[in-house]
Amino acid sequence: MTNQSIVQDGALVPFLVTDQHQWWRIVTSGFLHASIIHIGVNMISLYSLGRFIEAAVGSLRMATIYFVSLLCAGLGAVYFSSPDIPTLGASGAIFGLFGALFAIGFKLGKPGMALIKSNIGLLVINLIITFSIPMISKQEHVAGLLAGFLLTLALFWPPKPVRTRVVDAQTGAELESHIEA
């Protein structure tokens, strides 16, 4: 696949987005991939992360996190990368799911720390790959990661109040009742 053909197919080229107002490229680029390996890695990642995120937040919220992360990742590439280098792939949205995973872990408190600990190595490896391979859009990956994390925190913050009651076992009388957040 040549640069000219990927640009014609809808790759994200920052100057085409800003100068020629081809904003649609932010979306289309997320569905284009450079090779079978590229799409394969993204689909395996989507399956692995997506199953958990969807189970935790539901299908609609997972799709929202994915799509908003895709848009923010594209904007990260538009505003923070070289104006003439095309980018493509779903990696920014995949990094958004990583961000969602960590936000869910933080939201769960102490039990969520195990989730974070078990996945931090995978995120670090992906960030090392991102920053060590020249043709990977660092800006897109970081923007997607931040977007997924912040959006997931916003979707689940503040925590829902939980009413706690303490009842005397012998009399059945309510001794204490309060709302925890």
C-alpha cells in the first residue's frame, strides 16, 4: 500500500484535515490498516480488552469509549504530529480501551488495583513499542489513552451512593443508617 493510495482511501493527513477541512479522515483512518499484521494485532487487542470493558460498562458505553477515543486520538495526530505524514489504524481507540481498563481499576478501589497490576506490564510494553518504532503515531496513542481514561472516569464519577444500614440482630431496630459515596 503506497502513501498515495492510503491518502486516497481516507488516511488521516493532518494538513488535509485542517487546511482542506476533511474532518471525515479522523474516522475513516481508524478503519484503515497498513497490513494484515496491523489489523490482526488491533483486532486481537480489541477482542482482549473489549470483552472486559464491555462486561464492565455495557455495550453502549464501551462503544462510546471506543469511538470518542478514536476521535480524540485522531485530533491528537492532527494537532500534535507532522502535518504531512499520513496515519491510519485503530490503535488510538485501542489505547482508549487501555485507559478505560485503568479507570475502571481505579474506580473499583482496592480490588481494582489487582486489575491494574495485572495489566500495567502490557501497557508499558505497548508504550515502549509506540515510542521506539518510528512509523507509529505517538500522539495518537497517547491521546487515545488519555481520552479513554478520562471519559471512563467521567462516566463513572462520582460513585453511586450506597445506603448502609446497621440493624440490631436481637431487636431488629435500626441502629445506624448513612449513605456512602
